[in-house]
Amino acid sequence: MLFLLSFLFFLANSGEAAVPYTTVDANAAACLGFATGMAAKPSSACCDGLQQLAQTVKSVEDKKAICRCLKVGAKSLGIQDRFLSRIPRA
């Protein structure tokens, strides 16, 4: 399925917020241009940021916190699913 949805599924299991939204935002921000259709391809900074974000996960609580943040951001920023599936997997 779509990369971001797969990433969200990977991150979402159970627990309480442990990773601050600012950390998620900082690491995923470079993907915004591509995810909204404004850039032709995801940048290396996008891939690097998502890899760094995945490395911050220490617990199930971290996974849920990151998932919640990404869901809120996706809704409010006009993320287009058709572009997310083209972001390479780590």
C-alpha cells in the first residue's frame, strides 16, 4: 500500500505520547513538497528524515505518538496519497 500508510501502520501499536510533535515535524518536513505534489520526487532529505524518525522509536508508545502526529499533519497539509507510495522505503 502507500508508503506513509505503511509507515503509520508500522508506528501505530499502543501507548501514550513519548516523541514530541516537533521531532516528528522536523524529520518529516522535507517530504512535504513531494507529498503535496509540488516536487517531482522525494528529496534525499525526505528519506533521511524518515529514517531518523524511525530510529527515534524506542517503544510502542513512541510509535503511537509519531503516528498521531503524522495523521494530524497529513489532514491539515493537503497530503496526496498518490505521491506517498512513491517515497522509497528505508
